[in-house]
Amino acid sequence: MKIEPKKIIVMGLGYIGLPTASLLATKGNHVLGVDINPLTVETINRGEIHIVEPDLDILVRSAVHSGNLKAALVPEGADIFILAVPTPFKDDHIPDISYIEAATRTIAPYLVSGNLFILESTSPVGTTERVRDILEEERPDLFPAPSKGSNSRSVYIAHCPERVLPGQILRELITNDRIIGGINQDSREKTAEFYRTFVSGDVFVTDARTAELAKLTENAFRDVNIAFANELSLICDRLGVDVWELIELANRHPRVNILQPGPGVGGHCIAVDPWFIVDAAPEESRLIRIAREVNGNKPEWVINKVKAKAARFKNPVIGCLGLAFKANIDDLRESPALDITRKLIASGIGEVMACEPNVNDGFKEFPLYDLPRILQEADILLVLVDHDDFKTIDREALKEKVVIDTRGIWR
């Protein structure tokens, strides 16, 4: 059966919105990506990208040149509206859904009966209901009181959280299973029907609150597992044991799968989402809170390790390798590597030289240096991210260096 192309608006052209918009455009849909940043809009309309993700440049160029993908600062009428805007938290770890609320109000004037409104942003429990309430306030004409025994609405509203891994986004947008949480049964069915047009994984339907909590649970699970690994790294440091060898051996048990330790946990998902659960149920989420605290305190432990080594030198040069929150990407959101580097610079314990091969000239916070220069000049090498560029370094270049390897790449 031939699938008729849809007019789709994607609000937010970041790490999720742009790949999603591009993928949908290459499937024959007419997609308008909307972003508040004029430079982002201009870049995409040239067929170029402003973020690093494997093969995304090829997909965007193809989608733009086909005429199926355009970018703009304001939305317009469409069949389907997808929100992929940020959901950070405030300083006190209270979720901030103001971007979702603002995008919802921006879209409201363009809605017509029969539209599909999908929230993909990772959200605190109850956010999809909040979106529904805003739309009812802004457009009461589209939400007539349902007849007795009916739960139908003129606009279909659902939450479908993204579940992709940076570095593999384009593949996982298609292959990963998806969870659809609809405001009502009609919304679930309409949204599931849409995702099945481009997702090869299974599509599961549930209510909105369950879908919201499912995404938060997935990331909280990984955060707790990483916290266990990070706590093991502290124990091993105290006892003189190689934590990576320990985990490798423990994982030989058929029912054990410990993740890898590091300098902390970053990114907009694992470092943020568990706090949404803690905020919603503070008395019940004790383990999740402690895991967050373990991972949140790891950068300070790394800094203290560096300070102890730096005390051996008169004016040490400290080479910080990596700023992104994970390997082989340019994403600096909630990055412990960036936080550690900032604090080392502010501490004044020596000259800090940072290398991040995936960040372009747009980074202006402090100077970046190429890897050969850091290898030549640094007294202390601090591995913060396991980029492929660092794994191939000749071990001979490390012989006269003090090495602090938080990723275990030079074991």
C-alpha cells in the first residue's frame, strides 16, 4: 500500500530534531525544521550541519537538495508536529519544561482538526498532560467536550521518547523499538501508525505517563550501573587493584554486566533524567539519588588526583584529552570532562592545555591545542574521553609523562 507523504513540522534542530527531520524527509515527507537560532537555520538550508554525527551530513545534504527538508525560524500549518526541544533542569535539579511549553504555545495557532502532536523530548512524568492542557487553553475550539462514553479529540497528542545513542543515531532511529504514550486510545493508535511508516523495530503503545517514566527509567538504570562502576574505581584505587581488569573478569559471569567507570557522567540524558524521577518521588527514589551523587562527585575526585600529581612539579603542564561527554562526538552538554578542565584551569595549579578533536572553531571558552603539541609539552596527561584519536598514541610518547587515565585506554 502506498503511503501518502505528510507535511511535518519538527520543532528543535539539535541532536535529535535534525536527524529525525532529515530521516523523515528522505522518506518522501515534506519537512520543515524550526529552530530559534538563525545560524542553525541558515546552515541547514545550505545543506550543511552544525553538529557532529556520523553520516548526518550526507543525509541532510540529500534531504535539502531533494526539496523535502527546509529550515525556518517559525512554523506553519502541517499534518504532524514533533517537539524535540531541550528539557534541562534548574540549579536545584527541578525539571525545566519551559522550552516545551513555549514550543507548544508557538504551534497552537497552526493546529487544525486531525493534526498529530508528538512530544519526543525526554520529559518529567505529567508533561504530555501539561501539553494537552496548554493546547486546550490556547485552542478550545479544537477540544470540544467529548460525548458521554467517548474519549475522542480533534487533535491527537502523544509522547514518543527518543531512545538513540549518540554516534549511532541514524541507525537507531530506524531499528530501535519505540514506546508510544497517547493521551487517549485514538492518539496512541494514530501515533503508532505514523512511526510504523519508518521504524523497523517494534512499536509499543501505552499511556503517556508510562511512556514518560519508561524513558527516565532507562537512563536511571544506566546511571545506577555506571555509579556502581565508578564506586568500584574508588575502591580499586584505595586497594591497588586495576578496576578495568576487575570488571572484565567479573563480567565473565553470565549474569553480570557492569558498565565502565569514567570521570563522571555527562550528556543531556543520563546526567539529567534521573533527577526528574527524584523530583517526582523524592522519598521513594533513594538509590537513584545516591547514584546521581556518586557520579556527580567523581569529577572532584579526578581533580584531586591531578592536584596530587601536580604537586610533584614546580610549574606543571597538564594535558586534558577530551571535552565531550562521550567518545567520538562533539556534544559538550553536562560533560564531566569539560567541567574538570574548567576547574583545573581555575585552580591555577599549572598550565592546562586541552585537546578536543571533534569540536570546531566555534569553541571559544579557552584555547584548544592539537594532540602532537600536548604530547610534546605536557608533564601530566589526563585522559577524560576515550576518543579513537587518543587510543592510537604511541606508548613511547608516554614514557616520560605522568598519566592519569580515567577511561582505561592505555592499560
